[in-house]
Amino acid sequence: MSTEILNTLPHKLTLGEVLQLTVLDGMVSQEDADKLADNRKDAHIHPLVVIAEQQWQNQRPPNKILTIEVLSEWLARHVGMDYFHVDPLKLNFAGIASIVSKSYAERLKIMPIKVGNGEVTIATAEPFSTEWVAELERALNLKIKLVFASPLDINHYLPEIYNLANSVNLANKAKAGQDTGVQNFEQLVELGKNQNLDANEQHIVTLVDWLFKYAFEQRASDIHLEPRRDVGTVRFRIDGVMHPVYQLPPNVTNAITNRIKLLGRMDMVEKRRPQDGRIKTISAGGEEIELRLSTMPTAFGEKLVMRIFDPEVLLKNFTDLGFSRDQTTLWNNWTTQPNGIILVTGPTGSGKTTTLYSTLKNVATPEVNVCTIEDPIEMIEPAFNQMQVQSNIGLNFADGVRTLLRQDPDIIMVGEIRDLETAEMAIQAALTGHLVFSTLHTNDSPSAITRLMELGVPAYLINSTVLGVMAQRLARTLCPHCKAKGEISDETWQELVSPWKATKPAQVNVPIGCLECRMTGYRGRTGIYEMLPLSNEIKKLITKDADLAKIKTLAQREGMKPLRLNGAEKIVAGLTTAEEIIKIAPPLD
């Protein structure tokens, strides 16, 4: 469509000309445009923001709502500019803030994006208000490339970029010459000469608040604060994948670590031993969010990892967690037994904690006493009686279970079975009429049986106590906003299901990438499960000389679906991809 309606002379966009263009493009009716033009006279608000507020449906197929993103992309095409979606995780805040001053950027409503190769990219929402370009090119001695961005993104991120960069600079100046945390001998000798880092300085407080805020906004599950020789790195884990976020001066990194340790009631002076702590905070939306802290001494200071727990996960039902109807029935059958052991296996980050907490939340009625022994306590839940392992005072899992048995429990959760003593205590608890939940680190369900035997648990005790074993993984789910129909090759399908026979679907969903999923094609995760009930036939195979292959074969014959096959069902249902399942699930034997 022609853009003759747009006045290309230097000026700010007006509501009238943008509305007229939407009408010419068949997006908005003339009646709606005229009505809005007559009613809105507030010229200081960007026309795209005014139109987006109406929540009009695009009259052109596929009839999407005219959001600020849709309108910004549309207008960028019309004015012949690249559209830039502002992703705060991909911005070099410090570099951006050094290009032009905050007052200059705010006055012109422009936002520097990146600089390099003799060129600086600047985002604007006023494509025709460019009289400043030539002046700034001369001042910077750089070529300016203009891109179009949403006016809301510019208004939102512009002050934050400069405030954050300012906080980093001021904090860096305040800490100049102080302890950088490099743990070599010379550094330890000099420690006494340095002042303690003040974790309460306003600049540091601002940086920590920013860190939490962005992590919550970006749906991060973990925040990593990693010291290096010359720079500190901040990374987020989102949907199981690590994303670099920001780089900080080493002394600022240490000050932030100290601030977070202070909030988590950890020993700020102790930097040579690993520590654990927790923080409860409130997000911008008012939700309570819990963070579990863990520090680790490295060559250049303390590495800090914060795992973010959303209490909402405890409210998820088993369907939300990814259980099929048959799996839910079997799991409920296990968890309603009066006594026995239920084991959940899988690597770190496979969702075992979420599964167990959700289950305990369901069974923790006022009529039962639920007690847990954990290392560390993942989430505080008022419905449980939770105890933490304290190895420094000799309180281990086995001693914890021994204590819990004297607390008149009905249901016990043991964080992890790591040794024979803990396994024996869990079995003792099951034999004395308690339902016990625990975790093991094995690749699949049948391996949990042989793992217990390797620890030294006699086969007859396994047969008399273990109700079932469930292995699980977390697979990224396709973004509902951009997934599209596609095909899967015969080779990929065979790699997924072989040696099993499974009909290849005619169509599957494939990742595309959009703003909602950060152009990854995936958003959120779901569980895939492998459930092994200990039937009488399987118990006959659990002997002193048990053969793992025979147990697997019989279990599969009795209906146990391996992880990859459960993943294949999720692919057929259009939830995830073969590449994702192949990456996370062990191959079928």
C-alpha cells in the first residue's frame, strides 16, 4: 500500500496520519478511525500507543488484535526501517549508556542499541524526527543506523538502561581498590588491609533489585552470578537453557554477592566454604517468590546461584505436570497406599522436587502428619513439617529419618537416598507402616532397583517395601503463539522410538520463534515419565543376582513405557519436538 499519506518532512507522527494509514491498509474501519481522532487530543502520547489501547481486531486476516508490537512492526515496514524488539537480556547496558547522555536520549526519545564496526544502531519511534542524526554522527564520528522500536519499549527500558549503568559506575567507583575476591595466597594476606564491602550501599541495592526483577520478568528458573578474572558475569537459566545477561566489574560482582548473602542470612565473612541460604521476596505483580541460594568458592571469588521457586507450582495438578491419564491413575494408586517406598529418579533439574512437593501437597490433609528431611529445604510449605540436613553438626539423612520416626509421622519424604544407612532407615520406616517418598540419581526406573542393591540393600527388603519407581525428565514445550505444522523424517523418528514399533505421525508441530518465546520456538516445560510398578513377576527377578536387562524387558512387556516413548506421545500431541526428546531422554535399549 502506498505511504503517500505519511508526511516525510521532519516532524513527529500524528494520530491522524497513522489512523488514515491503518484505514488505507484495511486494518481499521473509517468509522472507528474518525471516532478515535475526534475523541483523542492528547498529542503527547505516541499515536501507536493510543491505537493499541483500543484493543481493536485487525480487519485483515488472520484478524489479530492490534497490539503495540503488531502496530510497531507494521509501521516499521511502511517507513522502510528494520523493526527492533527490545530484549533486555541482549543489551549491553554499560556500552549503550556511554554513547549519548541520558538527558539527550530522553529528550529525543531515542535509545542506543549497539555500537561496533564504525556504526551505532539507535532505536526510535519517530521515523521522521531525524534532524539530530547528522549532528550526532559528527559528534560521535560514527555512522548512525536507525531502527524502529515500540514507543512503550523505549519509554520502559530507556531510564532503566541509564539507571543501571549509573549504579554500576558509582558502585565501581565506590569499590575501587577494594577486595576483588581473587582467592590466591597474596590476596589472603592483604585481606586485613581492605575495608569490608558495604552491601547496603544504595547502588548495590538498586542492582540487586534489578537482578531479581528481570529474572522474574524473564521466567528464569536460576540466576547465576559468576566471578571471573576481569569481569563478573550474570546468566539466567530460562526453560532449561542458559542466557548471558550482563557483565559487571569484579568488585561490583562481589558487592552484589555480599548483598544477596546478607539478605539470605548467610555468613558474609566466610568466603572459603560453600554456604546455603534462602530469600523470600515479592515480585512486581505481588506474588511471593522464594529463592534458594548456594555459594561456591572459585578461583576468582564466590560463585552464587539462586534457584527461583514459584509457590504456584505447588498448585499444579498432575495433568499440568505432564502426566497422562494412565500415569495419573497409577501414581494415585501408589500414593494412596498406607505404607511402602515410592522412588523418583532423574538428574538434577529434572523436576523431581516439583513432582514430590505437588504430591505431598495433595496428600497433606489435616488427618495426616507429613514430615520431610531435605538437603536443603527447597520450598517452605506450611502443610509439611520440614527438617534440613545439617552435616556440620552431624545431622544427616539417616539421623533425620530416625528422628522423624519418633515424630509419629504418616508420610515421610527423604530428600535423597545416598548411602546404605539412609536406605535402611527409609526401608525401616516403610516396614513400620509409613509411606516414604525419596529420590535417587539413576538414568531410568529399573536402574533404581540395581542402585539400591549396589548400596547394599537386600533384595527381599526391596521386594517387600518398594511400591514403584518413576523416572522423569523435563522437555521444553513448543510456543503456542508461533508453532507451526511440519514433518518429521523417518530417520529422526526411528532414532527416537527404535527398537520399538510406533507409527510415525503424518504431521508434527515445529518451532518457529516469536517475541513471546524470545525467538527460541519454545516456551515452558512439561514432564515425561517412565513408571515401573513392582508387580509379582518383577519381584521374582529381583534377587541377589538380578539381571537389569531382564527386569527392563519384563517391565516393558507389562506396559512400562520408556521415557522416549512417552516423549513420542508428547510429540504426536503437538507439545514438543523429537530433537528435544532425543536430547534429554536416554536411548532405548
